[in-house]
Amino acid sequence: MKVSVIIPYHMDEANLTDCLDSLIEEEHENKEIIIVCDSVENSELEFVDKYKQKLDIRVHKLENKTGVAAARNLGIDKATGDYIYFLDSDDYLYNNTIQTLVEGNIEESDIIYGKKKWTWFQRSVYIAMKQEEDNEDDEDEDINIDSAQLQAEGGAYEKKESDNDEEEEPEDSEELLKQETINRAYRLLITKRKGIKNISVLNILFKRSFIENNKLRFKEDFKYFSDLPFLVEALSKTEEITKCYGGVYIKRRHNDPINFPSLSQIKDPLRFDEQIEAYLYTINKVPADSEIRDRLDRKLIAYYTKTYAPRLRRSEQDKWRNENFIAISRAANEISPKLIKTLKGYRKKAMKALRKADLEKSIKIVNRNLAWKKFKRLLKSKPQRRKHLYIHSFLKKPVKENYILFESFFGKSYSDSPKYIYEYLSKNYPGKYKCIWVINKRNQKIPYKHTKIKRFSYKYYYYLARSKYFVFNGRQPEWVQKREGNVFLQTWHGTPLKKLVFDQDDVKSATPRYKMQVYKQSRLWDYLIAPNQFSHEVFRRCFMYDEKMLDTGYPRNDILHAENKDEIAKEIRKKLNIPLDKKTILYAPTWRDDEFYDKGQYKFELQLNLRKMKEELGDGYVILLRTHYFIADHLDVTGLEGFAYNLSKYNDIAELYLISDILITDYSSVFFDYANLKRPILFFTYDLEKYRDVLRGFYIDIETEVPGPLLFNTEEIISQLKNINEMNDKYKEIYESFYNRFCAWEDGNASGKVVKAVFKL
């Protein structure tokens, strides 16, 4: 069978490249690719030419029209295949999806549908992740199973699939079973549990003769909901539907909804109007007593009671209580009274009031429901109770003009630039400010007069609401509200080597909403510190930041330029019981974006062979281990006493720089700071190719611009350490150039400069 793959294309070459790459690897050869361009210049399509050597690609352009619906309709008109398959340009296929669906055509079905999986990642990252999962656990039930295997197991092409909210299959006559089979297809493609926007024509093979005979086309007036009437009408006109979950479609979410939103992420005030119009238009396509109609009505009920109704109380926009309320009330009156009678409790009361367009009663019902839900949350959750106090009590109290809230690495330590800013203020302006430190360790020693609070304690919420000044080196919680008069100083925590936020194509971490979160959080910052011109430019771009930049250097590096730094280093060595007669190596690796247990809990496997290093270097060296603050593991140095010191919990890494003769790192920004000392740096980059090409990528060319050699195993590290003088001579010019580029602003006076700028002293 010939398959016509229809791809609407508006923008984003990288995503379409992923899409076409997946089609090249698709085993089904008898296919034509129809790319329908919407507002795309010819020059923007030149990259497609290279694919025409391997794929039968035909490019068409919309004339005097725009939108996905119009693009798909033109694709249908141009299609010559036996089956039509819709594929969005920002999605891709996995593991011979089309071939698997074609093989599933057991009874020449009008509709054959597969499974969709959602991801935030580009194709190379997604495939790498799946391969790692397969290697780690061969028994894991994953999508990397070919259709023949699935068919052999009896699960490939079943037409009967139970849904969580459905009753069991009937065991009566063959005719009843046939009808139930059809209904179950409706249930899988139009579930009760998801909204109208989730009804999609993606990953479905439609027989082209079926589309043409029934004159099926997308309604071009609809920008967001054109899939709804098309699919519903198609389902209502066929009894030949096949499920084939072996065929998997990768639906890609956009992790940058600020600059490149998907259609579903666009904030359009007209979306609601179209949703109501699409519902009213679609219900006329099916019989009033059909199961499909019942499901559409239930979706509208779910949308109103879960999403719309809370807006009656919470929204600042009056339209949700006026014209929009009237519109959804009109739609609700199309729902069968019999269905309304089957509802219970809140949903039944809410829908009855809505159908009568009784706004006052609707608001009362919603208020009672929200109050009850809030009461249950407050009863069960201590954090919810604290947040409730923050919003409804603490934020109503006046801001304290002399309160400063300090937080370093989410309360994990007394360290970094907030520490040095605090000490400068306390030493030079004693008693002028009330300084509050967020510290999770009760026994943490902090000099000068201060108040200690634990993160997410009642006092944390209190001081977040009352303090005028915030000095953080990381992101604040998303729910923090900025009050009039607040001043937020963001010190950040390093010169970036790895691409950050909006400079990243993909976010491969435990928090895929990273870009949206950072955008929201960075809108509250009034000042952002830059340690060098390079960082100034990167921060402006990657944070989309347009407020005040402080080009002062990092306060945390002031200690590296202190006149008595040698005396300070000697005292630190004594405190840590590190031999004064041995050279000290500091190993400070970063975390890997793809290695985590759960959100915010990262893992790290030590690749250095410490026992071998002890055998070769133990007479003249000791090694200090300092992992990134994200990493959840505790390193085990049992048997290496006197040689390896696990100082991952040591608060101030700048003090560890001072006592270290040599630094070993990888992709951590620590080497930018350490370079202030002009001491040797080795780069242990055992996973360079993966980290650079698959994970985040780098801002600089790590193979030519860093001030030291790239090493890939323990043996190479030992060799360089034994020949450290030769290495220093080899990298002398590169080191000097690196120092001038990244350390030129550091002079030991950053703390004072920042304090004068922010506190106007």
C-alpha cells in the first residue's frame, strides 16, 4: 500500500530535520512525503533538497490561506496514496511506525491507529535515552519492540482495548461484541478523561478512498480545534477501525513556549471562543444518542467543572463572568438532560446552575467547592498551610526596609557570593541591616549578628514576604511574589561553560519545564552579577534579561586575590587535617543532565580510579573530592584514608581553591574561578562526545580554548601529574589568553562594588 504522509510546515528547520530523518529510517518504502508550507520563503526550504535523494518529497505552498487545517486539506487534495497519514513537522516517528501500522491492516480497515508518546527532546536525545534504558534493563517493557514480536505475543493488532473508565466487555452475541469493538475504538480515540484539545488525527492511517467518499475535510475556520470535527465525523462513518499499538508516534512538546510555542501553548484570548464553536459544530456531525456524542458532552462537563468554573472566582478578567459565561451556558444547554441527571455532587449542581446561566449561584457553588478542596489540602499538607499564610497573611504586612534575606544553593550552605556580600555588609555597616540566612543545617556557624531560618519553614515564608532585599545565588521558588519596593539581587554561581536556558535546544534534565520556570523567575530579578564580559553577554541572552547587570566580578572570588591568601590557606589546611608537606589535588566534577533519580535528585558515578592514583601518587599528593551541589550521592572513600578527602559538603569551594595546587574538573564552571590563581588545571572529559553533542553543548571550544589538556582515563591523568611542569609550559600562552578573557574583572573588590550599587551606600 502506498502511504501519503502530509506534513504542514511553518517554521523551525531543526524540528523538520528530525521529522524527515525519522522518515528516512522508516522501512515502509512505498510512501510519498507531502510538505505543505505556510508562509515559508523558498530560501528557507533549501535544506529539504538533500532529503529528496532518499525520499519522494513534494513541496506545495498555501496560497491566500494559512493554518494547519488549510495545509492538511491541500495535502489531501495532492495525495495519491492508498492511505493518508498526518505528521506534524515538530514531531517524529520511532521504530518503523508506518510499516507497523500498515502491517496492522488485517481487515482493510478505514482507520488504523497507533500509540502516541510525549517527549521534550529532539530525536537524537530521545533515541540515546531509549538505548540506555534498553541496555540497563532488557526486560523493561518499552516501545522498542517490533511488530512481529508484538503480533506473536498476541498484543499487536487487537481491536479490543479496555480503558480505565470503562466497563468490562460484554459476553453476549457476536453482533453485540462487534458493536462493542467499534465503541471501544471510540473510547480510545475520544477518552472521557482528556479535554477536547487532546482529540487528534496524529498517528492514524486513514484510507484515502474513505476520506474522499465521505468528503472529509478539516474546517479551515478553526485554528486550534480543527482535528475535532474531522476525527469525530470519520469515526461516526465507519465500522472498520484497527488498533495497532506497536506503531509509536513521538509527539514533541516545546520546551521554549516563550519564543517557540506550539499551537497548544499559544496564549490566545480567542481560543475559548473557538473551543465552544468547535464543540457546537462537531455535535451536529453525530447522532444525539450516540456514544461519541455522550463523550463529547462529558468532555465539555469536565472542562467547565475543572478548568472554567474556578475562573469565575479567580480571574481578574470580567469576560469569564460575562460573555464567556453566556457562551458556555449556551453550549451546556445542548447536553442531554439525561446525562446531567447521572452526575453527582458538585458537578451536578454546577452544571444545573450553568444551564440556567445563573452566574450568582454558579459562583457560590464554585466558591464552596474551592473552599472545601483548599480545606482538604491544608489539612493534609503542611507546605500548603505555610503557603496559605504567606499569601493571605504575611504578604499583607508591610515590607521591612532593613531586612535582607540571604540564600546560597537553596539553603544547603553558607557560601558563595551571598556569603561575601553578607560579610562585607556586616563588617562595614554593623547594625544597619537585619540579616536573615536560609540554612538547612542547624549547626552551621555564621559570623556576625544574624537570624537563621530553614528553607520552607514558617519563618521562610514570613521573611520572604517581609524582607525588602533578597540576595540569592540560585533561582527562587516559582510562587514567590515580588512586592512593591522589593530589591532582588541575583548573584548566580559561575561563568557558564554549558549552555543555559534559552541557549539550549533541548532541556535534558529532571525538570523539562526549565525554560518556562526560569523565564518566570528571572522577571523578578533587579540585579544580576557578571564576572566577565563573556558572562555579561551570555546572561543577557540565555535569561532574556534586560534589567541591571553588575559588571563587578564575583564577590566569592575576592578571597582569591586577598593579600593574606597564603596565611588563609595554611589555616584551612590545618582545620581539615590536610598534610602541609604534600601537594593537593582538587577534583570537582559537575552533574550530568541525564543522570537523576527524580526531580532535583541527581546521581554521579565516580570515574577516577582513586586506588590506582594512591598507588602512583600517594607519597607526594592528596586528593580532595568536591561534587556539584545537585548530586545526591555520597562518595565512598573507605580504604583511602590519608589520601582521598570527601569534602563535597564543605561550604566554601573558594577556600578549597586556595589550598589546592592542581585542579581536575570536567564541564564544571569551577575552572573559570580557579584560573584566578593561575595554577594547573586538568580536564577529565571521559564522556566528552556525549556531553557536547547529546546533552547540552558548550559556549566555548573546549578542545582548543581551555587552559589545560583533555584527558579520558585515570592513566592519562597520572601521567600528566608526573609531568606537570612540561604541561605548564605547553599551555602557558593559552592560559594567559584564557585569564585575560575570563578573569580580568576580578580584583578582590567585587563585594564592595556590589554593595554600593544595590544598597546605595
